[in-house]
Amino acid sequence: MIKSSIIISFYNKLEYLELILISLENQVFKDFEIIIADDGSSQKIVEELEQLLKKVSYPVLHIWQEDIGFRKNKILNQAILKASSDYLIFIDGDCILHPEFVGEHFFNKKQNVCLTGRRVNLSEKITNELNWEKVQNGFFQKKFYKIIYDGIFGKSFYVEKGFYFKNKMMREIFNKKQRGILGCNFSLYKKDLLDINGFDERYKAPSIGEDSDIQFRLELNNVKVHSLNNIAIQYHLYHKLQPRPKENLLLFEKIKKQKSPATKFGIKTTKIAK
């Protein structure tokens, strides 16, 4: 049985997904499947993706839903149902992975614990320099000094999150502080998500619905959040910030008052995608 299922939320940005797929080829721990949760990419992108997936060595399942607005949580719920592993790792379609990323999530897993890592935010300049060959050849490990330089004199930030610590003491020091779930970098047992009925599909815009809301309801259900800062590392590719409408915040405030772990608007109302 496949040991872990990596769920990638995706929408149209194929050039970014291509870099993520090669970073998955570079993983030290390779016992995983990929599920691409596609929130309505165009037919042209879907056709190009089918050709791209012929280049990878690991099992991939692409699930798609019609584009009728932001419905990330709905397609994520469908991906959960499709996952063949009992351990799920969630990433976004704009985050390249450190070679130890999957292994760190998998080997640190615990029952009733959600793990969350962190990411370096790359500038537009560094993002535009990247290609398949550079990522394949370990750009972020061999050329990390460029990221540091750009963090000091350019526009990359959270560069300190890109230092990978093997030393146990260093890991403990840098993970004393409790950190919130990042929707692009977290993992947990499938059962823990099923117990809260997955993602709340009422969130119709980015932020809160795929991380803050999930954390709040997991913790209500006695699932703890553990940090993998400087352990499970991502490199976030540059893009303009998406709008964060007030409606998400208002919905979250309502949910916090209700204090119910399981949403009524999640997996049990979701049909499995073909």
C-alpha cells in the first residue's frame, strides 16, 4: 500500500506545477502518490498537463471540477476521498519542495497530530530564473546563497525558513513556538480530517478556509498542531496577492461561536469526481 498521498491544489499555473513535479522526483522518500486537485483549469491546460504527467515516475491522479468560481475546498474534499493512503500531505501548486519534505512529514507523523511546515517566499526575480533543469539539479540546495542575497538586497522574504536542520537540538529550539497551519504545507491522518467532515465548502475565496478553519475544528476535536519549522521546507513561487474578502472572516467568526468540530458543509455532501 502507498504510504502517503500528496494532494496538490491547482488552477491553470502549469509552469509552476511543472517545477513542483520535478521537486517531487527529487524526494529522498519516494513512497507516495500524487493527487492533483484541479479547481477548473482550462481545457488547454488540462491537455498540456496530461502530456507533462507522462514525464514523472510516481503515480498521479488528476481530478478536475468545472470553473464556476473559487471552490478549492470542494476539490480538496474530493481529493481526500480519492486518496489511497491513510496519511495525507497538502501542498499548493506554487510551492517547490525541499528534497526531504515528504520524508519529514511522513516520518514525524503521529496519531491525533497535524504537522505544519513553513516556506520561503521567493521574489519575482528569483522565480523568473527557475526552470526544470535548475530545480532538477538542486538549485535551492546548491545555490541557496542567491536566495539569502535576494532576501537581504532584493524582495525574497522569510529566507530564514529555508535553512534545513538535521540536528535534533536545533529542531527543538526552532519549534518551541506554536505555529498555525499553513494550507500549503501540512499533513495528518486521513481519519482526523474525516472526523471533522473535511474542508468547509462555504469558503469562496483564498485564506482561512483551508488552514485557520481546519486548525480550529481539528483542535476542537483534540488534534494537536506540531510545527516542522526548518524541517519541512517549501519555496513559494512569486505571484500577486489574491484578494482576501471579508466574507471569509465573517464565516469563520460564525463557526468559532458554534464550536462544532464537524462541518455540515464538507465531505459528506461531496460527490467523488471522475
